[in-house]
Amino acid sequence: AQQGRVREKAYGKQKIYFADQEQLPAASDAELRGLDGEIAALSAKVQALQQGCQQMEAELKDLNSSMTTPEMAREIEELRKDCAGYTEKLERIKSATNHVTPEEKEKVCSEQKLYCKEWRRRKRMATELLEAILEGYPKSKKQFFEEVGIETDEDHNITLPAAV
């Protein structure tokens, strides 16, 4: 600083030293424009390289997340075994002689509807009867059911099939 090569500025207790720009040769407008053009060209090159790097990273991520050739071969072999098992099961089902005829199926379905309808009707009748008894009963519904020995569908987690 004393020789004049660097300048010194004091800010309170701190001192800052920086190059004395007056000793540097002044650049002409043509040189500045040339440097600006070079900066722009290098910035474009950096941006192009960054985009290429991003594309390569995305491709690497895709490749790392995909299966390798041996893994794929094992997967194909497992799928072929599964397919063979399903084909065999299908053949057994097709060759079975105890098929249910549409008439038998319709008969079973109609019987199920009939029984479900009867179940609902009887449950409704029992519920109405029990509610009538409980109107004059001094204890709770749960205590009454325990004393009489009534077990409900809900006690056994049973639900009526949906009406079809």
C-alpha cells in the first residue's frame, strides 16, 4: 500500500486492500465488446454443457432404476412358470365334468334371494318384538339380551348379503 501497488480503505477498525486499477491499462471499447462476446459464447457453452449433463443424469437415473439383463431373465422365467401353472389350471377347469348348468345356478340364486328375504323379515319381526318388550323393561338392552340369552348377528360379525 505504501508503494502504491494496492490501495487501502479503512472502515472503522477494518481495513480493505484491493488492486489499484489506475495502474492497469484501460481497455478500449473494442476490447470490451470482444470480451463481452467471449463471455456470452462461454456462457452459452456452459449452458449447453449443463443441459447435456442434466440429460445424461436423467438417462443414468432411468438406467439405474431399470432391471438388469439377469434380473429380467429371472423375471421372464418366473412369469413363464406362472403362465404354465395358470394354463394347467385352466385346462383342469375346462376338462372338469361337474359343471353347473345355468338352470341349476338360477335355482340356487333364487333360493338364496328367498332365504335372505325371509332372514330380513324374521330379523325385523324379532327386532320389533324386542323393542316392544324393552319399552317397559327397567334395565338396558344389553342386560336384557344377556338375561334372556339372545345372540345377535352383530355379536358374531355377520351381515346380511346385499339385496340383488
